[in-house]
Amino acid sequence: MQFSLKPSYLAWLMLVGQNVFAQDGELPSELAQAESVEKSSATEEIIVVGSRRAYYTQITENAEKLTSMPGSMGDPIAAVSALPGVIMPTSGGEPAVRGSSPADNKYYIDGMPAGYIFHQFNTSIFDAQTIQDFQLYSAGFGAEYTGATGAVFDVRLRDPKKQELAVTLDASLLRAGVFVEGQVTDNSAFYLSARKGLIQYFIPEEDEADEDGFRIISPPEDSDYLAKYVWDINSNHQITLMAVGASDYAEAEFTQASDMAALNPDFAGEAKIDEGFDSQAISWLYNPSHSTEMKWILARYQDKMTTEWGEDYYEKIDFVEQYIKGQIKFALGQAHNITVGAEHKKTQFKYDLDSVHFVCTEFDSQCQTTRRDNIQIQHQLNSEDSSFYISDYWQLNPNVSLETGVQATYNSYLDEEFVHPRMAFTWHILRNLTLLSSAGRYNRFADIGTVLPEIGNPNMQQPVSNHYTFGFKGDLAENWNWQIDSYYKTFDRLPTALAEEDDPEQEYYVAQTSGDAKGVDLLLNRDRANNWYGWASVSYSRSQRSNNLTGQTADYRLDTPLVFNLVANYQFSPTWDIGFRFVAKSGEAYNKPVGIEENPLFPDRYIGVYDEPYGDRLPVYARLDIRLQHEFTLMNNQAKFFVDVINALNRRNTIGRDLDYKRVNQTGELFIEEEQDLGIFPSVGMSITF
């Protein structure tokens, strides 16, 4: 469930981030290997049912590569932007995957749904030492995943090692942290990670606003923690306790000279955002035999967010989710593996707001014209979701496998139920050629701001999507492999904002936006050998949305037709590594200003007149990131030193074009200004383990 009521209210926070660390929202990523990019490709492997706990204390090779990804600052999850089909918005925020919206994604941590896994400025909430594996299912994923119509980010945390107590300290220009790990008893161990951002110590508070009408009161601060305890009771039973939390805070002032106040003078003033979440979970893993595994999870998640801006406007949200999930896997003969699962969650959503009511969605090119009267609301939403699924993996013969599944879901608030089929097919046509295909139908909860009483329509329908994928993969030579995937997604029942004159019953929103996305991803991968590895990927895509009420069709705002990634890493000595990542992509779609007109709400102010929605593109975006890493010993302790250079070519990428409101309001004439990404940004860091 997405729980930001009005993303437009947070635009000021994005400005804070762009002034401090504007990087196209991208802390790039490394490609997972070809066979792990798609769920359909994963089904090629013969499923092994049963415990493999020994492996879960070690980071996988793919996750390790992500950690050392140039430009990722050692953050494996923030590195997702180098995966085929992944687009990070230039203004910041969560990724869009294969033509879907960021709101269409779902995040899992050790099988437990998570509210978010990225801080406000795109670094993830995880210490790299806690990640065991990471999978991105970008389309056609299996029946076990619910509540997503775009992509699934599945993060597996490694289990603690049974070792003597060890402490790792690490620090860079952006973040510092401590990691503690050790054995508690002969059959139990734990680790604890605590980190804090350091940007606030390098960006001073300001006494006066700059020429753009912006003043930093409190630079962006973030922190996170993660604790995990695993108790292997015996060879059949395992108990895991886990706690995860994160927080983000920033405060700034926008004067009447700022673009925000140029559009809405009552938005001038101090603004802040204060958000944090805490979650706790307990899980029980039971392996009665080598062919059967059962797991239960109990979890609680709470997110609190306060946003303030302008003339005493505010938005306060308290989101609580309680969750239970069970799953059993067992073998049904030599060729079949069955997975049966169910989950139930109770959601309580409290909100208190005093704000301007914008009736607007992410598909609307201009929200300013949708401004309605101010609103003051206090409300509580209660909802329950239940789901059940069954999945059958069938090895038809040594070369052909088929995974079929069905998922049934029910939501009490919108009173909707769905039954969705899922399928994945794998055929080893030749020794070095495999066909991959998948299909499925999906749904997710509607955007929360569109279904709340008094500001939305409680009778909205949930968005639904169909996914289809088809591709091939194979080996070229020793250590070299390739994969090509095509996909097609449809989107229906997305929210449509109603114009005030067309909304006599004050429904505000109806589910009348649809669309589709189609594309091809090509990956050439070189596994680690002879001291180096690397890959190149090219993605071509097209994503559109249509207003079914007006018949108007436009490119989706994050549609990026062409993306190229090239990554390589070379270990030129036993203790030194150097790597680079180069990305080039089509410029982001934007609304081209072609004129101005008087602001109907505020005299002597102007608003833009724009061309076709998202009908124009910014210039091509290109960036080179470099990372140098050195491992050594310091006073008999393992240590690591690294240097990151973001945008090493110092290319001034254009990431936005809009009216220069200051000059427009002064002269009454059209002036356009460009916003540019940050130039070269070097960073150094070090870690040491005691």
C-alpha cells in the first residue's frame, strides 16, 4: 500500500536533495547475472526443497559484485539502476521498472513485505554486509508475490555467522556505520548494523536564502538500523528474530522568490519532512525431511511521516501493518514440486492534514490547474488483505520445465477479490540455447490518496496488469553468456483525476486510465575469471498511458526509450581493484513550455502553457563512474579503503526544463531555465574490522 497522499507536496524536499547531492537519482547498480534477472529464467533450475542454511551466511557472488559497483558507494540495492529496464527518476525517488510506475513495485525483506527500502535520496537502508542475495523480478513473476503490478524487489539478508565477536567500523564522506556480529551460543548468532548519514555535517545551515529563494535550515539527515538473530534449535527447526528501521529528516525555507511560491504564494515559508519506520518480525523454519520445508512469519510494521510547509500547512500520517504469512514446499514425486502459501494482514492508516487539495495524479502534466479549496481532515482507514496461492513446478523432461500457479486475493476496504493465473516455461533447445517465457495477471492496492474519504473516492477499483515475457539465453564461450528478453505489459484501472467542472458528485478520481509498456533487453555478461568481470546491456522500450474519458494518449512521464550500460571491474593485484560504469540513456520526457498565461488564482502571477503532455525530451544523459578499492591490514585488523568518483567526466547533464518563474513574474514574458545534474563528485571511505 502506497501511503504518500500528495507527492507534489514533497517537491521542496527533492529540491533539497538536488542542491545537496543531485545525481539523476542514480546510485548505479550492477547486473545480476543473466539467469537471475527474470523469474522465468530462474525456473530453469531444478528446485531443491529443504534447508540450505550453511549457504545463507555467505554473500552471493552477484550481491558481492553489486556491493563493489562503481557509483553505488558500496550500496548493492541502490545499484539497481544498472539492471536492464530500471529507470531512476531524475528528481529522485524509487525506480520505475520496464515501463511501470514506481507505485507499481513491491519490496520484500526475507520474505516479509517492506514499506520502502530506499532513503529519500536513493541510498538503500541496508548495510552491504547484511545482504546475502538480491533478486529483481521485473515482469512475469510467480504466484507467491502479491500487491505488485510492476516489479518485485526481493532482498535476502544473510544469516549471522557463528564466530567470535567482531566489530566493523566504516565511514565515507556520505555515511558512517558500525556492524557487530558474533556467536551467542553454540547454535545461535546475531548481527547488528547501525548507520547515519553525514551530509548534514558537510552542508552548513544558511542564514539567508539564495537567489533562487531557497535556504537550508537543516540539511538532509538519514539513519537506519538492522538487527538479526538466528537460533538453530536443531537440524529441523530454526527461529529468526529481526528488527529493521530507518529515518529521514530535512528542513528548508522557500521564499517568494522560489519557483514553488511563484506558483503558490501561500507555500512560501519553512518546510520540513520527518519520516521514520520500525518493523519487527519473528519467523519459524521447519524441515521435517529433505523434501519438505515449512515457514511462518509474524511481523509488524509502522511508518510515521510529518510534512509541513507554507502557511501552516501540514500532513501527518501514521501507518501500521500487522502481518502473518505461511508457506509449505514439498515434493510430489520425482518431477513435481508444490508450494502452497497464504498470508493475511491488517492495516491501520491514520491521517491528519490541513492543506491545499490538488486533484492530480502522476499522469497529469500540470497539477497547478487542479487546485481546489483548502481542506482540514482527520480520518482513520482500516483494511484487511488476504491471499492464498499454489504453485507447481513440473520437470516435464530433462530439457523442459513448466511452472504454473494461481493466486487468490481479497481486500476488505475496496471489497474486491481477484484470482490470477501465473505461468513460466523453460526449454533447453540446444546445449547453449534456452527459451524462456512467462505470463501472469496482477493487481495492487490503489494509490492511497485517491481512495481516502473527503479527498478521494472510496469506491475506486484496484489497478490490474497483464505481463508477458519471451526470450532466449545461452553461452558464447567460457565465462561469457548472453540473454535477450522481450516483454509486454498492460495496465488498467489506473486513477484518473476529474476536472472540477466534470465532478458534480465530488468523486475526485475514477479508475479510467490505462496503458501499456513494451520493450527488449539485451545483456552480454562476462563472469569473474582471470581477475576481471563485466557486462554490457541495451534496453529499448516504450511506455504510454491513455485517459479513457478523453481518449488522449501520451508517453509515460518516466518513459526512456533507450538505455545503455557498460560495467567492468579488474583486480590488478591481490589487494587492488578498479572498476567503472558508463551509462547513456534517452533524456527524460518533459512538458515543454510554449507560452504563459495569468494565474487564475493569484493576481500578477503566471503559469505555463505547455505543449503535448510529456511530448518533448531532454538531451541524452551520460555519466561515467569510477571506483578504486584497496584491501589491507591495519594493526593486524582487516581494513578496506575505497575511492568513488561520480560523474568522472564532469558532464553537466540537463535534468529539467521549465519556466524561469522569477523572470516571468517580473517581466510577463516567457523565459525558460535548465536544471543541471551535479558535476564531478569524488568520495573516499574506509572500513576496519576488529
